[in-house]
Amino acid sequence: MQLKMNACILIVCLFQVSLGACPVGEKLDDGGRCAKTCPEGTYVNTTNGCSECPSGYFMNQTEHTRTECNKCRWINPHHEANSIVLQNCTARSDLIFRCRGNYYIETVHSDVSEVTCSECIICSSWNLSEILPCNGVDDALCCGGEDMVAHTDAQGRRTCVQGTTTTAGTPSTISAAVRVRPVTESGFQITPEGPVLIVKANTGQEIVCNIRTSDTSTNVKWFPESILGTTRLEKVEVDVDNKYLFQTTIIFTNFEAQHKGNYTCKLTGDNFAESLSIFLDFISETKSEALFSFGNKTAELSCFIDHKYSSVVWLQNTTLISELKDKDRFVAQNSTLIINNPEHADGNKYIARFTLDVAPQNKPEIYDCEVKYFASPLVKDIEKSKNLIQHENLELQCQVLGYPPAAVTWYKDNDPLNATGSDRVLLFPLKGYKNAHLKIKNVDFNDAGDYKCEASSDHFNDSSAKVETVRVKESGFQITPKGPELIVKANNRQELVCNIRTSDTSTKVKWLPESIVSTIRLEKTEVDVDNKYLFQSTIIFTNFEAQHEGNYTCELSGDNFAESLTIFLDFITETKSEPLFGFGNKTAELSCTIDHKYSSVVWLQNTTLISELKDKDRFVAQNTTLIINNPERTDGNKYIARFTLDVAPHNKPETYDCEVEFFASPLVKDFEKSKNLIQEDNLELQCQVLGYPPAVVTWYKDNEPLNATGSDRVLLFPLKGYKNAHLKIKNVDFNDAGDYKCEAFSDHFNDSSAKEVTVRVKDKLAALWPFLGIVGEVVVLCTIIFIYEKRRNKQAEQEENNAQEADEGTPDKKDGLRHRNTVSNNTTA
């Protein structure tokens, strides 16, 4: 017995070694992994702790590993009168309820959260026999035909079968089966979807009921059958796959209060019956809409509805009033919105969004009441004129105010502008106004003229217009880059180009002053398109110095004309301090000073303002100096001191960027020491590199450069700005095992950093062999035990037989005397 027990313990131990055991407080989840267990009323949260189920959810399991609670059932509010709640949902228990007489529990949606008590079907009204009565949980089971009995399949669906059932409970013959409210072969449905639809008074509404099936006995019908003020349409047509679409529609041409109520679509056939319902809720609005007028101090909009609601918020079109830029002018007082000091631009559609006191599908029902603030059309002022050069692009924008949106039409010299079919004259929408943005590509002399934008409103029977004159000059006498001022850094190379495209062969272009030290001059004349000439003059500063600062004028002359353009070249020098990162440094100081007047300076790390960095508290900007406290290698980057200079060409502040670099030698962050994969897994290695300037990343396998060129299995991707830093190998095999090294080399430092990881690839069946070994050990052990037990039982049986033979040879004891077993006593008479 002891040997058997020891063997059993050994077997259990071996299986625990092979399969693993979970620590206290954990158990295996559905995926076979050890997971935290939680008591009823709670779930396992993301931090591997237990959190209480939120409102509307429950958990009735104990010592479970579930990461979410179950959703509580809820009763459709329009059917609450048909049900009796026995216990509300708690964190530990679902909603418990029952249906009143002649009603049964029906799940409305597949997520089984919404339930309702629906009226039991009366089989006789469908000329069917009642096989099973309605019991408060399931509807009645109605069947057609003779000798029908009930049958419940493995999914719990009840059907009618003809004849008897087998001993296993499977029907011998299934015919004329009737399922009450089944999942049909394709969408028995009502459109729009219910269970509640809110319809505004005096509007049109359609409700459509249809089914797509191959059963030609199908019939669909809306109840109640007689409804005033409606039109009914019935349709049956052959659909794809030779199936039939049966459809019935109720059209309310003018929805009224009398139409409010439940509408049921009943689906019947030779052997089935089913129904769906939708509740149409009636709502009416009383609105107050306003008209913008100059001088009004307030405008008042309102909307009142004859329905219970819990809250109302106001929107301007799709934007909440509280999110408007000038929200302080808008005052929402429940169903009323007051606009203080209204402007023409306030003309718009406003929405009073009500949250109604119904919640189908466990979501608040929203109702939008649209209120309009009317404003007559007004075209905002545009430039009086626009001067273009031949082949430039013309863009005109018609900024329109008013509501409802007016129709925009463009005119050229009082004739409608036709853009139909043109790829040169284009019209685009602008701020909700169609055709308000006019663009003409590659203008020519024919495009010159008076352009008028007219906005007309049918609502006001009124219009507004503005006119702009467009002039077109012969193409392009110009300086590149464009002026009037250009800031050039000391010792940089800079080019100034002056050109004109014309058909006048007497044209000449020349830069002044004529003599400039340390410059190169280039003159070019060539025939351009359309047999016109391109005349061009260029000054090249190979090394811009302080002596080059000043005005440069390009003179254009010909037999009958003279013209000039001027640009000022401004000289600027930088004095920079660029530190090097070192371990243990408490601060790093970067600086840039320029010999130019400026009004302000801000610092950036690459393209991000220092004030917007996550650890911005470590960065202290002191005018032209940036101090980095407790610098890290990750701070190595390009920094920019952005100066706002005391010049303003084109009436815009001129900015100048001084680039300062914080150098840091390359460092590859630590890898995991090794990576174990199974055959046909994907290998991904990421080389996290720090340092500035960015180093060049190279991968090695077993000290040989890894070649990914032309391979669709070995792939290299960029990572955080470092090219080829992300290595991916698809479907690894044994040949992919080895030592992988990522090396980051910097030309700036003439230095490199590297890290290695060892990749091992196991046979995908490797985990099977230890298990089979353990099973083999168990089989051998069991065999040994079996053989030993069999031999021991045989020996015990032999000993027992010998004992019995000895007892048979011993005489009975009499008068307390014991006779010896002698030869004479054993002699047979």
C-alpha cells in the first residue's frame, strides 16, 4: 500500500514539474497562464489587482481570473409595466425579475443586456396548434400540421417535429417545424431600427419591415391594420440567389399626435410566426427665430418641446456655445439662447440639444431642435486691385456672411465666369460657400479685367457684391531671392539673380554697383518658350563678408523703357558656444550672440520650444544663453536660438535662426542578453541609440555585416531618426541563430558603440520531447509497479495455499490436549 502511495506522489510531482504550478492567490486562466484571482463583485484590473465592478456590471463568480465584469441586464423602459423586478443589479448579482401573466422574457439584442417582457403569442389567431404554453420565460410554441411534438436542440432552440423522438432525444422526422421569433436566414428587420423612434410633428416618416427568404409562403404585415393619414406599400420581388424580398411600408405623410404608439410587424408562413415592434414617439416644437439687424443689442432664440427632458445644451452649427472664441457674448438659459451685441457673422443654424427622459439601448436619447438666426447676405471688402505678372496664378476669395448661405457667382467684366470643363479656371468652396474661391492658373493678358463676386439669397430675395480689378504685366522682371531685405550669415555663399522674360531683343539687365570685391558675375541670354528671350544677370558671393553689406540694384533697360529693382543684403555674424556631454557634469551651457539688433530670442530643441519639453524644468533660457541642468546623453541635439530682428520687411517681423549643437558621443542602450525563439517565429531587434550628431547604425551577425539588400525576409527600418536601427527577420530558422551586434559609428567623434544579443532558435516541437520523456517514465514506473504487484500477489497466494494444507493435516483439539503431527497420526485408514 505504501509503495502505491509513493508511486502516485511521484507521478503527481512529475506532472507538476512538466506543467508548472501557480503560486498562492493565482490559478490558470483560459489561456493556460497563471493569473491573479479575485472574489465575487470584483474583476482583475490592469495592475493585477482587484477592482469593484462599476455601476451596471456584476460578477457572481468566486476565485476567478476575469478581467471584466458582466453587463447587467436592463428592462426596456417602454415595457416596464409588463415586468416585476425582484432584485436590482448589484456588483455581485444580475437583475432578477419576472414577467406578468401572458408575457415572456425576450432578449432584444445579441449582447443579452437589453431584455423586455413581450406579449405571448396566441396560436389560434394564426390557425396553429399550441404545443407548449407560454410559461413566462419562453413564448408559446405554435405548430402546423398533425402529430406535432416539441423538440429542443443543443442550442436551446425549440422546434416542432412530426412523429416520435428517439431514445436519445433526437427527432426521427422533422417537418413543419415552427420556431417562435427565430434568427431568420437573413435579417427580418424594421428600418429605422428601434426600439424607440422620435418623430417631429408634421414631418414625413417611413417605417419599413422586410425579410429576405426562399420560403414563398412568407407574409409580412403591419399592425394595427388601419391608421389614419398613412399610405401602405407592399412589395415582393426576386432578389439575388433566387431568394425573395418581402417588404411592407407605412408612410406617414404628416406625423401627428394620434400616430404615437406601438407598431408591430408580423411575419408568418406555413409553419412559422414571428413579430417585431417599434414605438413611435411624437414630439412638437415651439420655436422663436430671429433676424439680424445692425444696432440690435441682443438677439433671442428659443425652442420648447412637449416632452420630458433632463438637460439641454446649445450649439452653433456643430460647435458647443461654450467652445466658441467669443463665448462670453452667448448666454444659454435652458431652452433660450441670448446673443449679446449680435454681429452679422453670428447668422447661422443653432441647435438646442435635449437629453430626453428615455434611454433605449442603455444610452440617453438625444433630440436636436434647429433654430435659425437669419442674416441677409454680405460680401466682405476685398482689395480694390491686384497686379500680376504674366504666367503667375490668380487667386480671389469671396468672404460671405449671412444665413441661410447665399449662392456665390463670379463675373468678369459683368459677364458670368464659366469654369465648366476648364483645367485652368477653377472654383472651390470656402467656409461652406460653394464656388467662393476662384483660382486662375498661368494668367495671360486676356485674364485682366474687373472680377465681381456676387452672393444672392433666395430667402431674402437680395444680393451683395464686391468688385476687384486685375491687371497683368508682361512676365517676370524680378530678383531671386525676393526682397526687399535678405539676411546673409558671415562666410556663407550667396547668389543674387535678376531676370526678365520678354520678346524685346533690345532688353538689357545689369547689377549695380558694377564693381564688387570677391564676387563672380554671370550674364545669360537664351531663347525661352514661345520664341521669347530670357535675359539674366547673376552675382555670386563666394564668401560673404561685412564689406558686402548694402543695397544692390538690378537695372532693366531697352530702346523704349527703363526699370529697376533693389534688394538690401544684411550682414550678420554669430558667436557660439557648443559644449560636449560628459558624465558627471552638473550643467551644460549653450550660447549664441549675433551682431545685429533684435527685440527677442526664444530657444528650441530641434523644432520644439524649450517651454514645451516634458522635462522643461531642467532647461533655463537666459536671453542668448541656454543652461541645461543635470544634462543627460539624450539631451544631445541641435538647439536653435530664434531671434526676432529689428527689421520688418513686408510688414512682418524678420526671424533669424542660430543653430547651436550639444554634442554627445554615440551610445547603444543595453539589449537583453539573449533571445529564445521557436522555429518560424519572427525576430525583432531594436537598436536604441543616443548621441549627437546621429550615428550610422550597422548590424552584424557572428561578426559579419548583415546583408538585407533585396531580401523580403530580412528587413531594416528606421527607428527614432536612426536609419536601419530596427531589424526584423520573418520566419526564423536554425540558420538565423547566432550573435547579433548593433554598432553605432559617429564620424564626428571617430568613435563607435555596440551591443550584442545572442539569438537561439529551437525546434517548434522541442517542448514535446521532455513531456514525452516524462510520459515514458510514468509508463515504465507504472509497468514496474504492475509487474511487482502481480508477482507479490502470486507469492502471497502460494503462501496462503501452503498454510491451508498445513491446517488440514492437524487433528482437532480435545479436552485441552494438543496432538503432535506424527507419521502415525497422518496415516490414512
